[in-house]
Amino acid sequence: MNKENRVEFERPDFPELTGKYTVVDLHYHTRYSDGASTVGNIVKKARELGIGIAITDHNEIKGAVEIDKYKDVLSIPGIEITSKEGTHILVYFYDIDSLKKFYKNDVKPFMGSNVMSSTSLNVEEVIRRAGKFRTIIIFPHPYSPAYTGVCNFYFSKEKLNRLFSLVDGVEVINSGNLNRWNMKSTVLGFNLSKTISGGSDGHAIEHMGRAVTCAQCENNREAFLDSLKANAVKVVGKEIDIFKKVTSNSYKLKTNINNCPDLVEKNLRYGYAVIQSKSRTVKENVRHRMSKRGIGKKIYNAFVSSSYERFNHNFIVFFFMLHQTGMMS
């Protein structure tokens, strides 16, 4: 694999790409979690595009198991797990039986009230359990709204470095993400010297293939995953336009309405994490400015306390509103 131009921000040209590579959309959702597509429609579209597909539903494997029965379409068994913190982790398996075993023993017993709820496992525990199998573990959309991406205020720099050391790589182009976040994810991927991946994060059939991972290998599961593991891949893709994002988020919102209590709890926890992370810097800046102006300590403490309360309230309202629009599921 040519090390140059390994990430291309452009709409995939499938006739050209499939003539040179095995091409797979490594991130796609079905009706079994918060998507709109049936497995039958996914198979039809994959055949039309000439690509492989990884169904990676949230905390669910029914779609991955169902598509495995279609032997004329390259499918990668996968799942997107939501950790206790709300952070997402993609896990890919070499065989469907291992995915079934993992789900039965290491995911289902720790599920929340529905598939879109957080599990009771923290990020490290999810990775540890997935690592017992022959898998490839990826952090999807590492830079993204709030806590769904791993680069969030829950984790210190030291903690993040440890988490990155435990996984195989990061997703650098996610078509449902914003371009600036995908750009930051790409820089992160290069700096980590780990593997990179791309996927549409599709929730509707027209999203499929908007971002793909390409490998110069035989068109089978093991060869493709071996190439991904070895970082011998390239990623090609482009973000979904704003109107399609709105449509996609409407699908998410319908699912997330039933998950409102869990979302509120995660909003509150993350809001406080942000506040704790930012408040020290805010206080130091205020103290420095007031000190320069000769303002007394009592006035400073009263000002900071009042500002902190307003900051707290505004962050919680902000995160809750994002969730209500389906942007942070």
C-alpha cells in the first residue's frame, strides 16, 4: 500500500476503487438499532456498489448475523458498543461465531434499558473483553460531539494515551461527522502510528459507501481484516451534506425518544465533567484579572461562585438540547 495519499477527502469512485482494491464501508447501522435500512436493502445496495459492508449496530448483532448468510457479499462481523461513559467502540471479528459468543457473554449481561443505552462497562473493560477474541478494535469518530468520541473531557491526556495503546486504531473519516472533526481525527490517526479506518456511519441506504476503507488484498474477510490490522489500507470518503444529516438525525431521534432518561443522565455527567475540566482555568483567569485591578478576595469568590453556577446550568441545557436533536446519540 502506497503510504502517500492514504486519506482522501473525496466522494468514492467505485468503478475505479473496486478495480484496484477490496472496498468496505466499515460503519453502518440497521433498523435493529437506530438506522432505517433493512438487511435486505443493505445487501442490494452493496451488490450495486460492488463493495463489502460491516453492520455495526449499537449494542446489537442481529443485523451482522443476518447479513453473514449472504455469501455473495463481503461482510465484516461487527458491533458498536456504548461504554458506561457514553464513548463508542467499534469491534470487528474474523468470524460470526466469535461475535455471537462475545455478545452473549460480554455485552448482553451489561446492557441498559434498550440498545441505545450505555452498557455498564467502562471503556477499558470493553476493550479488555473484546481483546480476548481475534478482533480489531477501533475508536470511531474520536473527535465528535461530547462523549461519543473518545477525545472528550472525561479522559485526561494520560488516560487517553493509555486507551490508545490498547486499541488497533481510529476512524479517520466518518461521513456523519463534521469535516473539521474528521480532519482532527485524521491527524490523530497519523500521529498514533496505528491503523486507520473509514465508514459512512450510515443510517439510511443513500449513506452507504460515502466513506470506505480500501485494501490491496483478496476479496475475503480474513485478507481484508489482516490488511486493516497491519495498517495496509487507505480511506476515501466525504461528509454527508447538511440536508441528509438532518434526515439521518430524525431516524436517531425516533429511537432516542425511548432512551430519554439515559441520555439525560449522560448529559448531566458529561456536563459536570466539562465544568470540572474548565472551571480551574476559568477561576485562574478571573483571579489574575481581578488581582491586576486590585479587587479583593471576597468579591472574587462571590463572582466566581455566581459565574460557576451560570456556567453549570448553561452547559447542561446545551447538551440536553443537542441530544433532543439526535446529534449526540
